[in-house]
Amino acid sequence: MIISFIIASLDRDKELQKCIASIERAYKLTKDVDIEILVVFQDAKGSKTIETNHPELSNFYNIKERGLSIARNFAIKKSIGEYLVFLDDDAAIKEDFLEVLSRYISIIGAKAFCGKIIDPIKNQFYSKCFSDSNCKSLNRFEFRYFMGSAHVLKNSIIEKIGFYDENFGAGAKYPGAEESDMFFRLKRQGEKVVYLPELIFYHPTYSVTSDLKRFNYSYAVGAMLTKQMFLDSKYLFIYLFIISEIVFKSFLRTLQTVFFLKSIETKNLRFHYRSVLMGTLKGVYDCIKSMRIRSNP
């Protein structure tokens, strides 16, 4: 079996080297699994590579376009692996990653997996859901387990559901939520998406983020969920519930920052509740507007 690791990168060479080194270590400790590493440099002006410990494992590509989904789709077309692992360039994997993945592929045989994400510096879960230690098939409400820096897809399933929607992801019209869009497309096709808590990814968390970054991500999430409402109308109530929950919670938190800021000041520096509220609502509105334009040319 061949596993392809796909990494889209943009000006984070040191982090990228650490990411590749973690893959190389996992490969050296695993038998009967071959790998390839495909790195796509976006917005490239030349032919760029970086030094690695095992250059025979890595293939570097340079594209002029900028966009996470564009870069991933480019790499998918170049890949030869039966399963594809999608990583951020500032992420990494645990040394037993390939052993765990290959074992569960043979046992479960699913076409989509996601793993547990841990901050290697703070030694804490990336988000609350990753405290879950149960291996399980995810339902639509559990889409947050399926993170962009920690998921695995069988190559053949991409042929079935299609490539990443290039309207979503960093650098796109909706700068995020590309992995959630893939998750819901898998669910629409009746595919099982399995959470494997033993499959460990490492990714740093940031205690302080910008208003703009939070707004942009929430904007993408709002648009992505609205897209699902149009395309997966059988489960319309689920998407409405998720959107309503995000809006209601961020609205309450926004009110709390107005009247009791000190009680949640630290959390607000990370989550920027008002930006989440406004970004989500704008994403919903813009997607509805876009869908109406497409249906009424």
C-alpha cells in the first residue's frame, strides 16, 4: 500500500521541514507501507525546494496560483497513493502514525478518516472534541472532528465526490471550511467517516488571533453550511440548527464582552465573538445571494 502525504505551503519553510521530518520518522518505523510526500508551493515565482533528510521521498511542485484547495487538487492529480493524508505545513504526525493508519485501514476499510490533534508545545488538545477517546463513525453534527490539518481520504472516493471546492480554503473567496465541505459531501454520498483517537496529528494552537482571521473563517463556515442546505435538503434542519447555534452562542458572548468583558477577556482574544457572529451571518447571506444568482441566470 502507498500512502501519499499532501502539503500545501506558503512561506513557512522551517515549519515545513519539521512536518516532513515527522513523516520521515514515521516511515522509518513502519513496515509494508510505502509513502510519497507531495509539497505544493503556492504563489511561486521560481522552482523552489527545501532540504530534507530523505529527498527520495519528497516531490516539490511550484504553482503560480494561490489557494489551499487549488494546491491540494493539483497534488491529488499527481499522487499515486491509495490513501491521501492532508497536512498543514505547520503540522506534524506522531511516530506510530503509519502503523496506526494501516492497521485501521485493514480492520475497518473505511474511505475517510480523521485523527486527534494535539498542540505539541502546550501538550493540550487542539479543541475540546479531541478529548474524545472513542473510535467512532461521525454524524453530521460532529463535522468539527474532521479538521483540515488532520484527515485522510481514499483516492478512489475523491473520484466519486469530486475534488476540493476551490471557492473554499485559505486564499479563496471563502477563506476556510474546505475540509468541512468535503466532510458533508462524503456524508451525502453515504460514506462512513471514522474518527481514530489513536491517529495523532500535532498542530499548534494560538491563544491570540486577529479579528480579521476569525471573521474570515466564520464567513467561510457560514457560506459552507448554507451551501449544504441547498445541496443536502433532506438534512436541512441539521444545518439550520448548527448555524443557529453558532449565531446564538456568539451573540450571547458578544453581549457578555460588552457588559462583563473581564470575565471572558482572554477567550475573546482568541475567539473574537463579534467577528464570529458577523462573519457567519455574512457568509450565510452571501452564499444565498450567490446561489440565487446561479439558479436565475
